[in-house]
Amino acid sequence: MIEEESKIARSTIEFVLPNIVYLGELKDLVEREIGRSDSAQALVDNIKKAISEETDNTKKTDWRIFLGEFRRRTSSKS
């Protein structure tokens, strides 16, 4: 993943922070997926997969909040 996209992902965490219950889990997920992803779209796809596999509805909601804001921020860069 390019550095600019990584910065956007990390700043998105800070932006959505007031709306997140499981902040540690969100940070862990995003950092792990930044390392695995080679693009913003790959990050989105990997997090969507994690959402589909998660059983805790609150974590799913946290991750969807992050994903929505990340998509908004990356789409405006295109």
C-alpha cells in the first residue's frame, strides 16, 4: 500500500474515534490490513471480508464506520 493511502487510513481512525467502541481492535485490524494490502481497494476488500467473518455486531459496526469514512476520503482523492 502506498504511503499516502496508509496515512489516510490512519487519519481516518482518528477521525472516527468518537464513534468507535472497540478502538484497539479497529487499530489492530487496520494496521494488519495495511501490511497485507497493496492498494486502497485491497484494504477495503480485506476489511469487508473481516466484517463478514466477525460475529460481534458492535465490532462490525465500528469497522463499517471506519470503512465508510475511508472510502469517502479515498474517493475524493481520485
